[in-house]
Amino acid sequence: MTEDRPLKGKVALVAGASSGIGAGIARTLAAAGASVALVARRERELAAVEREVAAHEVPVIALTADLAAEDAPQDAVTAAERALGPVDILVNNAALARTGPIHDTRPRHWRQAFRLNLDVPFLLIRAVLPGMRARGHGWIVNISSEGSLLQADWSAPYSITKRALNALTAQVDIENRHLGVRAVAVLPGWVRTDLAQDPEEFGVDVDRLLDPSDVADVVLWAVTLPPRVGVGPLIPVRPVSRNAQTAVNWEQYLRSVRHYDTVGGHMLDATGMPE
Ligand SMILES: NC(=O)c1ccc[n+]([C@@H]2O[C@H](COP(=O)([O-])OP(=O)(O)OC[C@H]3O[C@@H](n4cnc5c(N)ncnc54)[C@H](OP(=O)(O)O)[C@@H]3O)[C@@H](O)[C@H]2O)c1
């Protein structure tokens, strides 16, 4: 391990790596020397991130896949490990930001959110854990949300899946940390990405939001801690400028994301349903 490339020789798999926070994490881990497997559905965006990662002169593979599909999580791990070697750092970042009131939430949309935001992390974790346990080291990094800590109307099923993801993280951590396999959930406040559309429209100054690289820096900090150190497992990361991350902004955030479905970037109607 060298100081400027602390992750040299490590393999990271980033689920949801084609934009926003996931792309930022992939770039940061690559800059620290990790080989990176990128997974997402949008081929062109993924290829652009692949080029940025490759510029750090680390091995990289881009896997175009809908992780919500039946065998996709296991297939992604198999392909990543075949190309790069055993996964040392799994980053569960892909998520569907579907929000709305319970009485207007269709069962199909509830299931989609649980599939991508909870089942997929579970399946990816399950695919990498036996190897990590056997090798005696590994990191599971789940990207949750500060919204998982707040009770707000219009926030389900997103906030419920993220709360469950926090619980999954704590469970994985307690079951595996004595073997050298640690788990953290990083809980960002509002980050400047495509997830929340047009913050200005909702009276939010984008310059006061977090940048994806801020979240990526926290992930890098965690995964480069010495083996004797446990953190979290929940790590909130908030913008702290004067008018950021107030209750009002959480409401604004919900209003901003509820019209947008990250699956294919479809705009939703006023009740959170695809138009
Ligand atoms: N932005 C915020 O303010 C904020 C705050 C708290 C937490 N978060 C969390 O941060 C994470 C990343 O969000 P973001 O803000 O960076 O939004 P984003 O730019 O929309 O990123 C979402 C990523 O997930 C991928 N993805 C979505 N559905 C997928 C699927 N079915 N299969 C494979 N990949 C899929 C997307 O790629 P494709 O579309 O190419 O598949 C994209 O790479 C999410 O877990 C979100 O809940 C964000």
C-alpha cells in the first residue's frame, strides 16, 4: 500500500456507476489505485465514466445491466471477478427515488423500489460476502440517504427502503467485522445530481448542495481506515451551509424528486406514477 495509491491492488464494484454519486465514487476509488467494475443500464454514460476511470491507469470494466433483473446481481459479480479478481469493496449505490403518499403508491411501484433499493444490495452482498469472509477483508458500502433518518410525508417507499438498507448494513457489519469484513451506510443529504431535478425551481441554491465528490471522499476515508477501526455503521454526510439541509429543504427535496424516476429518467405525474 502506498500513500498516494492506498487502494492499489484492490477491486471495487460500483453498482449504479453511470452518473452522480456512483460515478464520483468510481473516479475517487480509481484515483486511489483501485481496479473498478462499473455497473448501470445506460451504456453511453457508463462508457464515459469508464474512460475517466481508465485515465487513472487502473483496470476497469463497464458492465451494462439492469440490476433489478432476475440474475443480474450475481452475473455482475461473476463478470467483475472474472475480469478484475475478487471484489474487495462493494458499493451499493443504484436506487430508485420513488416517493409519494402511501395511499397513492401502487403495489408495483412499491415492489420496484424494494427490488432495486433493498433486494439488489442484499443479492450483491450475498454474492461477495463468502469470498470476503474467507480472505479476511472487505468493505460493503451502502449508499443510503439522510432521508432514512427523517419521518416526512410523501417520502415512501424511498425512505422506507433506505431505512431497511440501514438495518441490512448494521446486520452485515455485526456478523462480519470480527472477520475483517466491515459494512457502512453513507447517508448523504442533498447532493447535486440528476436525482433531484432543478433544485432552483424549488428555491434551493445548488452551490450550497453537496457535490458527488464529497460523498466519494467519505467513502474513500472509510475504506482506507486501518483494519482495527470500525466506524458507523451509519455515516450521515450533510451540506452545512447556512440554508442547507433544513426541514424546509427536505420538503423541497421530496417535491423535487417525486417527479422523477431514475429508471430511464422518466418524468412522473403529480402522484409519482410514470406519465
Ligand atoms: N442526490 C441526492 O441528493 C441523494 C441524497 C441521498 C442519497 N442519495 C442516493 O445516492 C445514490 C445515487 O443517486 P444519485 O443522486 O447519484 O442519482 P443518479 O445520478 O440518478 O444515480 C443513480 C445511479 O443508479 C443507476 N441505476 C438506477 N437504476 C438502475 C438499475 N435498475 N440497474 C442498474 N443501475 C441502476 C443509474 O444508472 P442507469 O440509469 O444508467 O442505470 C445511476 O448510475 C442513490 O442510492 C440515492 O438514493 C442521493
